[in-house]
Amino acid sequence: MRSEDGCAPACSVQEVVDRVAGKWSVCILVAAADGPIRFTELERAISGISRRMLTLTLRNLERDGLLVRTVYPTVPLRVEYRLTPMAMELHSALVALTAWAERHRADVAEARRRYDDRATSS
């Protein structure tokens, strides 16, 4: 059975998971969890993200209903981003995921090294 947009239900779920589980999306959602955050604060908090990628990811997260963008009419303009209630619900899962990754990153690196050693010696 297909939805109105022509996708099977699993496709729609995969699309949402792909968006929220993306490298930069996770970083932004975790960084914005403590309240409103400005673009430059996000840029400083997320190592390795380009301005263009940050802009694109913020737009996508806003479009998906995970971020609210507020523009204050000051000179210069002040723009803040905050999580929506839907994103706050997602946040606990992302914190668990990032904590797991932090705890096991050395284990994953070691497993890759062992695998690569076996693959090159075969």
C-alpha cells in the first residue's frame, strides 16, 4: 500500500530516519537542546561543518518541523533556532545514541583494524 506521496510506508519511515540520523542533523539537534541557539554558536559548537552545510541542514530541519527559526529585527539581524516539541522527544534517543558512539568508538576502530588486517593477509 502506498501513501499519498507515492511512497510505501517503509519508504516514508526510512526518509525520516535518514534525515534525523544524518551526521549534521544529530549534531545540530544535540547542540540546540539546551534552548535557543544562534547560527554562529552552532557553527562553533559543531566541528567540521561548513557554513553552507549548516545552512542547508538547518533549513531541512526547520522544514521537517524539528526546529523553529526566529528572526529578531535588530541591526544586525539576530536569528535563533530552538527545538520543537517533536525534536525534544527525539533528543533523548539522540543523546543515548551519541553516548553509545562515544563509549564504543575505540571498540569500533579496533574491530575495523582487526578486519582490515585479516582482509589484507588473505
